[in-house]
Amino acid sequence: MNTAAQNNPLSNQPDLNEILVSWTSPAYPFKKRNRIFYQTIAALTLLLVVIVFFLHEFLLIGVILSIAFVVYVISTIPPLETEHRITPLGFDNAGRMFRWIELHSFWFENKWEERVLVIQTRLPFPAQLRAVLREVDEKKLKEIIGKYLLFQEKPPKSLVDNFSEWLSKKIPFESES
């Protein structure tokens, strides 16, 4: 018996709209900052503004103040909840679909006592996608994403990563308590 479903060549194709895993989490890891952090940022900003003022680079003062304001806002306002979905077509991060061909590898990190899924892209921007994992099973994600992308135990550190790590050791922005 030949039915229409058996004759249809698309009947053997996977459903590309199927959601393999879905979860909601904050857009980025968030840590409540203490007063020492804000005082350190304010002192560094003031120091840079004074130095740049004597160099008569007034436009650069505006840039420094803008960066300080962005740091203040990002560290005081908690992130919005976003939805992440993994489908056979790709990774949907907060409403933007990244196809598997655009992605390269993935790994897991700890950031401020939160587990984070990091996906390296082949795109110039964004170079990485990050999704906070709250109640999601890491083994299940590793199994599903591992079908499409390369899993890395320890990601390669870039020059910027090494510099920021060195700088954070030399200039602590907040106390350990």
C-alpha cells in the first residue's frame, strides 16, 4: 500500500521547527556590586579625566565619562530574562537564530557562581554567544549540541583574556568580602 506519506520524500526529513531544548535565564551573569567597586570606578574615572583634561582632549573626556556611565548602569540594573532554544536548525539566542554553520565550538564556564554556556561563532560580531544555565542539565546540552558543534574542555585564551586577567589581579575593583 502506497500512501501519500510514504511517497513524500520530505516525510523522512527531521522537523526543523522542533525545539530540542528551551529555557529562560538572565541575559548575562549578574553580581550585585558593593560600594568599594563604585568608589574604585569613580576614582579611576576622575584620574583619567584629569589626565586627559591637561592634554586638552575634551572629546576623550566625554568618551571616558560615557564608558563610566555604561559600567555603572550594567552593574546596577539586573539583566532581563531571555529565552534560549536549541533546534535542529541552530541556536536561538534571545530571538535571534544562529544557524549551526555560523557556529564553531562550545564549552561551559563558571561566572560569579553561575554556569554559562559559551558558543564560539564564525562571525566577526558577535564572536561568542553566552547563555546562563539555571535549571538546564549540562550533560543533556553537551549531548545535543555535540551533534552539531565541537566541544572544547578548555577554550583558548586570547591576548585580551590574558590582559584582563592580569589587570584584575593587579587592580582589584572590589574587596573579597
